[in-house]
Amino acid sequence: MVDGASEIDDAQFFFAPDGKTNAKSELDATLDALFQEKSFDDNSSACKFPARKVWLKEKLNINDFVHVTCKKYDDTLKKLNPKSATLVYPSAHISSPTSMFGHTLIRINSGYNSRLLSYAVNYAAEVESKKTSMFMYATKGLTGGFSGSYSLLPYYEKLKEYRDTEQRDVWEYDLNLSEEEVLKMLMHIWELKNTKSDYYFFTENCSYNMLWFLEIARPSIHLREHFGYDIIPLETVHAAKEENIIESVHYRASKRSILLKYEELLSDENIHQPRNLVESKIELSAIVNNKSIDKQQKRYILEAALEFLEYSFAKHYMSEEKYLSLFHNITKARAALGRGEKLNVEVPQDPLESHRALRVSAGAGYRDNKPIGFLGIRPAHHDLEDSSYGFLRGSQIEFLNLQLSYAENNVSVEEATILSAASLNQRSEFFDSFSWRAKAGWDRDYMGEKANFISTAGAGYSWGNKLAYIYLMADPLFYSTEKIVTAIGGSVGLIIDRFSYMSTNLELTRRWYDTDEEQWLAEASQNFRVSQNLQLKFKYDYGEKQYLKSVQKRETLKAVLNYYF
Amino acid sequence: MYKSNKEMVLMKKILVSALALMALSTLAMSDINNQLRSKKSNSIMNERAKEFVASNMPILEKEIAMGHGESIDTLAELLNIENVALFSASLQANYNRIYMTQNGTIADVLNSISATSM
């Protein structure tokens, strides 16, 4: 409840007509409903709202409520057999706009050892992704145009969705909630099962509701107080850590991470075989009967082929008929090769150790040999020069980044980004990925007197290994100056990210404008991760603009300290 | 061949489970294909195991082919099988029986692997 009003928007959640805003009349109406039950089975008020009944019993010491039999609720409870809870964080898969910030859900662990038999509490916006354009998605998301609803699903179904179909690595943070606390949470979730709330990306989103549940489980924790203006799913995990409710962490590799691991394990002669099999370029027998291929390599080829096959089918690259026949033939051949080595995907850097979302920065340096100072603030979330520790490689998502400079008694805007995003996806044997980036906001790359508004969206390719990755991008753009100028830019970049404590970013850009102006832009930065939330950056910027025979140049060298919280 | 009676009993249990799984995969899929619910209850496969198998067919098939995996471990737990390694190995060894034979409904299961299974 915030300012006396409930955050639930569905009238079915309340007994009193003014229940959303008037807690007193809702309490009276609830007591009436529980004392004067009209039905005594699943449709009774007590069965629909078990948490309230328990709460009233405790707080008001009421023992004479009407007895009702809640078959559905009891069956569900028996099936779930709640013992403990886990905060699940499917990390970002930045190629899809709907997952840039990641996602969180709560898993209710049963008495079984296998976590696949647990149930996931899911709260999601009802988005018809194929029919919703990026623009509509953003607008509706910000204004509460989507409706959110809860579901209780077997955890394996969620894994199919996030780990397999969307190829997101899944992080599981076991919470130290007691059995009793989990039960309390579950009763509340049961009450909300059929209600709807308006869904806002940044405030009342999936993660916000998860925080609610955790606070209901244990009122002494105050997770929601960690958030003022927005909630990024990963931030909820950070908050859970600060409240000391995280006990242990488990990692589940996405289909993508599994395929990348097979790329490592397959020898050079065999690396193309899984794809060849799936794309029917070779016969299965040519692998199985080939005596020159080592047995373990054969197993890897077939296993990777199965993974790639499922990936291709999920991406609609083949018919169901073809998929089923290949799947069956390859599994059959694989079974005949006996038990092999288990795939061991190394656990990546824990997102819990990544930098926080809000960044403030201060810096100093020289521009064209004159001293200059910098101050900046950015509410969210990550750019390519921030430490990528715990983040998806090559991903960037920035929201409302503001950087100011001070030189010769003048304060000016260096950068004011509304939104910028990038996804530099490395191409490899199994992934024909393309990369993209986009930005809207003000910057000084056009080298005018002031920052100019730029809007750009470009695409390209990226390749990499464990040491570093490179990218080639073509970026059409326009600047709004006195008039609109358009340009096409071409960039080549290198990012060395092998070491967790530092990274190096280099980028060279050439731009051709419709005004016959041409530009060179070069930037190089050396970034040190001093601690989880502190970064020291040295950056060199060079800009040059040619028009007819005149050349304008600008050079900036600076040291910047970034602090994240 | 077997060191003790105990192992013999375990082996039997596993083979029976493998056969049950075979029967079940047929049931589960014919359920989906015919939109019918089988009323036959199986003494070995409890409801929970049935539901799990029916919802995890492709991943189970893949894991059985590989001889290990979390879904197999889960199934073993649902069936109260203690020796999971032996269970996995036995499922893998019986792959052809589980996914190929029977009266053609398995062909439906995997939705038309016409050439091999008919």
C-alpha cells in the first residue's frame, strides 16, 4: 500500500467497492464476507483469500470463522509442497528489446531434490510481441498500457522459455526464507492469482512485485525502500543481497552458452559437422561410420547437432517434420555411442558482482590544451566502457545519461542521452549474429558550439575470441542543427575484455554528411575496475571535420572516476 | 553376472521402469494427438511422473540418448530409483526399445518418423 491506496487495480481483489483506496471499509467488508460465507467450498471468500483469514485470526484473535473446505487450495499446496524459495534471474538477451534489463521471478522449492519439480511465480506484462512494435512497446510500457498478471508454472516450463527459447543464462539465488515464511508468501500469491494490475516498466514491473512477495514473507526486510524511481530486475537481486537474504547461487547455462561450449570442444576438423548434419549437407552415416573421428568427438558432434537443431527449429529455420525426423535420427545415433563426458560450462562472472545501475562521474583533463572538468549522472544502466563484469558481453543500455563539462567559466552539455542501446553479438560457427546499435539524444560529435540532437540506428558484424572482440558498423544518422543534416557513418572498433580488472576500448569512425562535410572520430579508453562499484577511466578523444578546404580539429584527454550505486 | 541378489532386483526394477517409460511416452503422446485422456493408471508411474514425462518429451529423449541429465535425475527421483547412474545407462541402452518399437503410436509420438518406425 502506498499513500493509503492499494497498488492492485483489479476490483475483484477487494470486498468493498472503495477497497482500493479505503483500507477501513475494506477491512469491515472482509470481516463481513468471512463471517457470512455464502458458499463453503472453493468459491468461499476464505478459500479465495487464505492470507487475509490467517492475518485476521492472528491480529484480531478471531477463532470462530465459518468452516470451509478449500479443495483447490489444499491440492495446490500439496502439489507445491513449499519448503524454500529462490530468486531467479534470467539475464539479458539483448537482441530482443523485451529482455534488455533481464527479468526476475520467484521459485517455490518443493520437498524434491530436483529443482525442476519446483514452481515458478511469474508476473509478466501481457505483450503480443509479434504485433507490438518497439515504439508501442516502449510507450505502453512506460504509461501502464499493459496489463500484468500472475501465473504459477512448473519451473521446467520457465526454463524452456528463458534458457532454451530465449537463450538467456539463468541465475538462481537461494533465499534463506523459512518454510513458514514461504507459506505466507504463497498464501498471498494465491490471493493475487486471478487479479490484474497495470504494468509499468520502471515502477510496478515484474521485479517490483517480487519484492512485495518477499516483504510479505518476512516483514522485517525492506526491499522496496531500496528503490525510488525505477526498478531494474538486476537491482532487485542486488537489494536482496544487501538485505542478507541470499544464501547461495547456482548457474544454468543457456542453449547459447552450451552451443558455444561445444564450439570450444569440437576439433577444427569436426567443427562444421553439426551444422552440416542439421542442414543436411552430410549424411549421419558419414559421421557415425567414419573411423578417423575419435569416439568422444563423435558424441560432441551429435550432441552439438541436437542443440543446434533445436535452436534452428525455435528460430523457424526448418519445418517441424524435418526437425522431428532429424532429432530422432541423431538421438538414436547418439544413444548407440554410450555414455560420454558431461558438458562442463564454466560459470561466468556472477551478475551479483556487477556494477550497480546508477552512475555518477567526475573527471578532469585537457581539451585542445586547455583545462576542462566533467560531471555526469546516469540513472541506468551500462555502456561498453563500463566494466562488463557480470554483464552480457557487447551489450549496452543507457537511459537519461547526462554529462556536463566546465571550461573557461562555461558550463556546457557534453552529452544528454535519452536512450542508447547496443548489442554487439559475436559471430561464430553456430551463430550468424548481426550487431546493432541505436541512440537518441544530444552529443558534441558534430563539433558545433553546443551539443546537437542526434538520432541514429546502425547495424554491422562482430567477431571475437576470449581475449577481445572487434566490430564493424554502418550507422546512418541525422543531426538537428539550424537545419537537419544527415550522414552515414562507418566504424571499426576493438574491445579487449579478457581481464576482469580492466578493459580497453578503441573505435575509429568516418562520417560523410549530405552537406559535403566529412569527419574523422577516434576514441580510445583504458578502464580499470577498482572495485565492484568504482571505475577509473582514461580516455582520449579526437574529432576532425572537413568542409571544402577548411579543417576543424578537437582533441580531449581526460581521467574520469565513475561511482555506481 | 550379477554380484548379488540386491543388484539383480535393482536391475529388474530399472528394466520395468524403462518399459513403463516406453508405455508412458506412448500414452502421453497419444494423449496429445488424440486429445484424449488415458484413464489407465500405471502402478509404477505416478501422476507426477506422467505429467513430467509428458511435458518434457524432447529433452528426456535427448538426455536418454546422451546417457545423463537433470531430467533423467528428476524422473529417477519421482520413481524412487536410487541408482541413477545405472538407471541412465539402462535407459540409454534401451533407447531403441523406448523410442522405436511398439505399434506405430510412437511414430505419432515423434510425429511421423515414417521411414524407420513403421
